Amino acid sequence: MAVTTLDGLIAATKRRVVYQKTASRTSIANIPFSVFDLAGNPGAGTLAVGNTANGIVPTDAVAGYPGLATQAATLYINRLMARSSVACWFDLYDCLFSAGAYAFNANTTLTAQPSYAARVPATDYNGLELWLEAVTAFTGSQSIRIQYLDQGGAAGDTGTIATGVAPTVGRMFFMPLAAGDSGLQQVNVVTSTVSTAGTFNVHVMRWLWGCRINAANQGVVDSFLKTGLPQIYDASALRLVVQADSTATGLPSVRAETADG
């Protein structure tokens, strides 16, 4: 059942999910970076997805994602507690689709892509985001183009977008969709040019929550009034993206309380 009242939220079964890293990554100030492959709880995941032909729908069973208990009812993020050893921004996502690692000179048309519709509330693809993640370091500015199906199932195209820098390991790039597009149902073609070295992943992600850590070793606590009770699933692949003020991702710690309707 869905949670529709305050009494229902109070009565809901609560569980805790921990996302805490014990290793830091060299980053660039005010640029988003992945911490997926760093040690901690959950343990380090493998940065390269390992599937360029079809892509995968990652779940909490994949190494690097926190495990979630099987639920028979609708699941929400109720509240979160977050802190870090550095001033930064946190963004928490459900990673719906991943493909890679694509080479610097990739020109790949995907086939038989798995659907992530079961992880999209009300099958509303609006708001889903397209991201790139550097798996190995590049040489020079990289140009990347992604063709996709938009939120309504029509053909979409990011056009060729230059990274502007040589991406280092773990760097994340938000890929703007075509004008008028507000989400995507499927990734179809990945094209990459210019560099002579480097590999990257492509992710489709659903934003769940974000916060600002104003100073090192400070924290925040957000109740349901701030989280907005975003819906997740017992197979959700929760992924943290860190945008530090400095040149290190620090040691992020997020504790999420889920509510089972």
C-alpha cells in the first residue's frame, strides 16, 4: 500500500540504509564525481559496467550498491542524515540503466536494451537524467553524442557535446537532452571522438534527494518534509554523486531511513 497520511507514515515499517565511504578520490572543485568504486559500506563496485552491446538495469544486488530489504508494499525514503569530511554537495540517485565502458572512439548501436520501466513511478519518464562517468583517464577534450528515445518514446539526440577537458577517473558529466525533451526511455547509440585514450560509462538515473554540506565534518538531517518521500524500490540501485568544494571527494556518509507503506 502507498503512504497517503501522516498516520500511515508513522505506522510504516522503518529500515536504515547506510552509504559510507572510507576512501577519497582526487577531484576537481565544484565538479561532480563518482564514489562508486571506492572502499566503504557498501564495498567498492567495479567502475566499468561490462556491457556495451545492450546495457544493464543495475539492482541493489550488484556490488557497490547498498542492499535493500525485499518489500511487499510501496517503499519511500523518509529521512536522511548526511555528513562529510569536506564541504560539498551530495546528490542521491536511483541508477536505472548503465552501459559501458565505451572506448574513446566508440560508435555503438545498442540492441535488446533491458527496460527500466518497473523502476519509474507511474511510468513517468519525465525528469530522468543522462550522465557519463569516466572509467579511465582521457587525453584531451572528448566529444560524445548519445541518441535515445525521449520521455514519450520519440527519437532524441544530445548532439555532439565536448567535455572541454581531459576527463579523469570518476568524473561525471551531465548530458543535456535535446531541446523540448524532459526525460528518456532508452539509450540507442553512443558515439565518441577526438581523444586517443579513455573509456566511459553511460547512465540513466532518477534523482531522489540532494543536500549541501557547508563545512568539513558538518552534517544535515532532513525529515520527510524536506525529502518529499521519494519512492524507491526494493531493487533500487542507490548511487551517490559528490561535488566537493575542494580537490578531494572526502569521506561521505549518508544514512537513509526508508518507510514501507
